[in-house]
Amino acid sequence: MKRLIAGFAAVAVIAAAAYAFAAAADVYTYEARNGNVTFEHQAHVDYVGGDCAKCHTDGIGPIDVTKDWAHETCTGCHKEMGAPARCNDCHKK
């Protein structure tokens, strides 16, 4: 009986994670004074090989994207990975 309950619990956790992944929007636009930033989620997921923790450091779910967070996390990663990292590479007016 314990195995059955553990099995159901495991399936529920996997299903919830899959739903959260599927429910995520694919394209986000962040408004900024020097030009909006459009973020393509699936392109970034593919680029990091599905390693969600690369950006989702507090677990899978929405990220509260602030200017400071984006400049530290996004720009830092872009520089580390050799991706475009100048302001106007992401900020489009």
C-alpha cells in the first residue's frame, strides 16, 4: 500500500512539473526605459540544454525579473557563453 501511495505521489509531482513547464509562456516582453527586451523562453531552454536552474535558481516557476536581476543574471550569462551582451543587443526601441 505504501508503494502504491508513493507511486501516485511521484506521478503527481511529475505531472505538476510537466504542466508548469507546458504552461510557461514562450515569449515575454519586459518594458525598459532604453528599449523593451523580448525574451524567447524556449530558445533559452534549448540553449542551456534544459538546465532550468541556470536561471530558475529558486526552483521552477515564475521569476521576478528586475533590472538588477536581469543585468546580473542575463548579461553575466551572455558574456560567459559568448552571446550578444551589448545593451542594444537585447533592448530594442
